[in-house]
Amino acid sequence: MRNNTIVPVATFRALFTELIPCTFLYTLLRRCGVRRRCPPVVSAWELIQGLIFHVVAEAGTLAQHVKQLTGKTITDGALAQRRARLPLAVFEQMMEATLQPKGEPTRHPEAFYQGLRLCGVDGSLFSVTNTPQNKQQMRKARSRRGRAAFPKVGVAVMVELGLHNPLAAALGAEGESERVLAKRVLSAQPTQSLLINDRYYGVPELLVGLPAQRERHFLVRVRKNLTRRLLAVYPDGSALVEIRSGQAPRLVREILGRVQRGGRGPATTVRLWTSLLDWRRCPAAELLALYGRRWEQEVFYKELKVDMRSTPCLQSHTPLTAMQEIAALILAYAVLVDYRIEAATMGAVGVLRISFMKTRQVVQGLWQFLEVSADLLTPAQVRLVVRRSLRRIADMAIPKRRQRFCPRALRQPVSSWPRLRKNTYRNGPVQYSVGQIYA
């Protein structure tokens, strides 16, 4: 599979062929038990290609987009029947083979720390429509006001921080919890990487079982009531502690710090555990500031669920096709990351300063234009069109983010959140201070 960030100057069909070769896909189909019974009007490779193009193209039906790519006429009902015969394992193994790291230390220093690739794992939920099939096979979450309006599909994604590039994904086909899905993607952590997670993953059950070989490290926030055995206190304020899950122990460093914006207002106490035991190479103050990068995971889900779609719910009508649609969204997102990286290189700015929504809009128009006019243009003219499109994306780079903090409160609190009566905010850099650790 392709593992570079060079955007091919060709149509979407050529890009998809490089990402997922036809021979690989048919080998995968045979491995998953899908047999070719008769010469189909639209092959499975063309169907998956059209589905990924469909989630990016937005306007139009799947049948229209398949015809645009292949020139073949087929109804949406026939495509739905074809999709029902594609097992979820095809899409899961396809994501496993195609989702690869794309950051380079020299080109993307913001995606690395001390030579370690920054990664993050988090879960989210997608809403599906209230069709009879979905309501029969899927449950609606219960809240204090009753059942949720739509059934939910869980997903856990490992993301390359600094690029928002998906590295692995697990789909909740059987209603699995976020922790069950996260355990599936944690094994995909790249070598020489640092995994940054929130408190949900800061439990000994997960941390003790994480692989320690080949420079796979973690930095995770933990709750205040978790117990550990203090072994030593280092000069930088961190401490060497031992945690246990059953009879299995593991040594980690504990960091206790305070985070405050602008030098005024309330400070937040943060407790971190990390497998980076060398306090001289990785001081506690640096790791305390580095943990804030975890919030990029939330921005990734906003781009995937809001910017990539025009509807609040998935368009699929069955649980299987809903999983296929989520997988197509993740694969399409990974394709757009290549354009985002190349636009950032052309504009000499950070990758995250390239707007994902503007990238999708420009690339969407580029693909539509090239699919219509590729046979009318020479390869040199096609390259010129792509370069101009990338330049347009780079010219619309987002300004540097303001150092601003808004209160964590709600106007109508649901539980223990404070009530927001007047909206305020504080400007200024974030200040970190390492606290003292006691036994």
C-alpha cells in the first residue's frame, strides 16, 4: 500500500488505484469469503471506489457518483444489494492495510517529541437514521430525559497528532464499549511513538498491558484516587512509581502539575503517568505542556463528523452499510490528508494551519473537474491544475491560534458543571508549574 505524502497529479480513479490496488482488493475479497458468481455490472473494486468518492462528493446519489467514475448505469437499489454482500471484514482489513504514518521529523517537527511520533486514541459515536433495520438491531442510549433520538455506532480511532492522520480504526458493529474498541487499535501504535490519552484510558488495566518494546511510550492523565507505590522522587518534581494490574507490575513516572491561563483565574490540577522514565531527557515541565496536544483528537472528530458530512446522521439504512460508510469516511479523510500536507509544504506553514474544510471543498471541485476533462488535458496541464489548486489551499491558511481560554461551564448545567451566567474569557499564554509529590 502507498506510504508517502506525494499527491499524484491525476484523477480520483488513479489516486484510488494507487491507494488500493485492484489485485489487493480481490485477494482480500476472496480471503473474506466473497465469491464472484457472474460478471457484474459494477465490480466490487468499482463499488468501493464509488463509495469513498461519494462521501467526499456530497451532492448526488451513490449511483450517480458510480456512473461518473465508471460510466456504468446502475440503480441505487442494486448498489444497496451489492453492499449487503460485502462483509465488514473487507473494510476493516482495508483500513488496516492503507492507514499508515505520514509525518516526517524534518518536514513536520510539530508531530514529534524527542524523535517520538505523537499519537492519540479516543472514541466517538455516529448517529444513524431510525430505519426498521437499525431500530431492530441497534439500541438507543438512555439519558436523563429518556432514550436518545437516534441509534449510535461507536468508533475508536488512533490519530497522528500534528497531522490529524488516522493510523487505525475499530468499529463497534456489536455495540462494544469505547474501551473494548480502543484495545483493538492500541496494538497498532507505531514504533518510536508517544501515545497521549485522557483519563478514560489512564487505568492500570490498560497501561500495564501496553507494549514497551521498540520505543512505544505513553503519556496519560489519571484520576486522583488511583493508588500506586512511590519509589523515588526526581529533581524535576516527577517521581518513579509502581502500578499494578492484578499481579502484573509496571514502572512509570508520575507528574503532578497545575495549569493556568494568563496568570489569573482558577488553576487546574493535572496528574500524569508516563513510560518516559528518563527525567533528564524528558523533564516534567515539558511533558506537562505536551499533554495539551491531546485535544487535537477532538478536532479530528469535528473534521470527520462535521466538515466531511452535510447531514447530522449517516445516510445508510442498515447497520452493515452504516459501518461501511464510516470506514469510507475514514479512508477518504486519509486521502485528503495527503493534499493537506502538500498544501502546507507549498505554503511553508504548519499542516494544521491548512483548513480541512477548505481543503475538502477545493479537492472536491478538483476531482470533479479532472474526471470530466482529464482526457482533454495533457499530463503537464493536469499537473499545473493540481499545483494551482494546492496553492489556492495554501493561500487560505488559518491564522495562528489565539492564546485564549473560555470557562468550562454550561448555561443549563446537566450535572455538576457550574452554571454559566456571564460569558468571559482570559487571554495570555498557558502557565505550567510542577507540584510536589507525596507518598
